[in-house]
Amino acid sequence: MSDTSMIGNATRAAEPVARASDYFALLKPRVMSLVVFTGLVGMAVAPGSLHPVLSFTALLCIAIGAGASGAINMWYDADIDQIMERTKNRPVPSGRVTANEALAVGVTLSVASVLMMGLVINYVAAILLAVTIGFYIFVYTMWLKRRTPQNIVIGGAAGAFPPMIGWAAVTGDISVESVVLFAIIFIWTPPHFWALSLWRDIDYANAGVPMLPVVAGREATRRQVVFYSVLLFPIAVMPYFLGYAGIFYGIGSAMLGAAFLYGAVKVWLKKDEKSAKQLFAFSLLYLFLIFAMLLGENIVRSML
């Protein structure tokens, strides 16, 4: 065997080999799980019912659509993902999956999820799913993320659509109630991500992503965290006042909102990394509990 052949074989052997878990990681499963959960809650609290098989199909479409968005995001952001500590081990920047493979997976799953939603469920849910995918890819990833510190404010709409999609899957329409579910996630997103960026700002600066702490400074970011936390409090309680959540949710959401606001004020006053990390961790628990209470009340109500 020639030296050239031996070197070529050695190079190929050294190249990372993609596993099934790498392709699954393309879909951002942690984000997907939250998307599916909020979509499920939207279906559960919507008036009317859907056959279990159709419910599963709708949730599957939401999951696949969310995963498709994540794959295309990894394709487009491979250059900055390679720089950031938080993202450098993702499948594309680490070289385990090629950028073209990520794009192919994302486009294929995007089309498949929207078509399935439209053919099996209804066109309103399919349109909302298509808007969600398109918004995340074209508006947030390609347009806003690298251009404006308001990237996460406007772009947060993409992550807020799933409960509306779930609601539309059952009812075939959009209502004030489903818009409120959208608004809860939409207003929650900025303080959630800005709490993260307060202790990851150097990472974003190195990658050239104009997150608010990088552009406006940490003090301005802390003020914005408090502002959105104040705004979140009444919006999260609205399902109770609109009548599709009970007293348990009303009290629970108010208590969680007060705790969220306390954490935000603590970030503003203490100005330390620990407070920002605590608020980021609590914000994940907050959103889960808000939607879990809605789901729990619905389950109890259906059993009575």
C-alpha cells in the first residue's frame, strides 16, 4: 500500500462518525420537549376534543416542526456555534454532522410536518406551524439574531406559537385564550434569555451576536429583565380571569409570578453572576409549572 493511501485511510479513520444520537441532537431535543409540552397544554385547555390518534399526530407534527427548525438553525449558525463555549460541541460545529446534512434534515422535516398537519388535522394548525418554522428560521435566525439586541424579543414569538397550534388543532381557529398562552411565553422569553446572557455575554461578544448585555451593557439588561418580569405577572394570571383556568391556577400563577419578579429584582440589585444563574434556572421551572397547572386543572376537571 502506498504512503498516500495510508495517509488517506488514516485521515478518514480520524474523521468523526455520525451516530443516530448526533442526528437526534440536531433537533434540539430539550427545546423540542418544552415545545411539545406547551403544545399539549394548548390542546388540553381548548374547548372540544380530538381523537387520541389525531392528538398524537398533531403533537408529532409540532415536535417534528420544532426539530426541523433546530436543524436548520444549526446549519446556518455553524460558524458562530463553533466559537461559543455553550454550542461548540453541537453536531455541526464539532464535525460529526455536515452542514449540508443538517440542512437536508431540516428542510425535509419542515415540509413533512406542515403537510401532515394540514392533511390529517386542519389547515389553520398547519399554517400556524409553517409560520412558526418560517419565523424561527428567516426572521430570528437569519435576520434578527446577528443584527439587533432585540433579536430575542421579536424572535421569541417562534417559541410562543406551539400552544396556539395545539389550540387550533382542536378548534380549527385562533382565539383570545390561545393568544394569551402565546403571550405568556412571548413575554417570558426575554428575561429568560437575558438572564443567561448576563453570564454568557463574553461568549456572545466573541461570536459577534449583539445580545443586549453586549450592546447596551449589563445594567440596561438588568433593568429590562425587571421590566419584562413585571409585565409577565398580569399576563400569566389572565387565563384565570378569562375563565379557562381555575382558582388553583390563579393563586399558583400569582405566587410564581411574584417569585419570578423577586428573582429579577435580585438580579438588578445584586449585580452578580449567581443571581442571573438562579433566575435563568428558575425561569425554566416557572414556565413548566405555569403550563403544568393548566394541564393539571384540565385533567381534574375532566375527571369530575
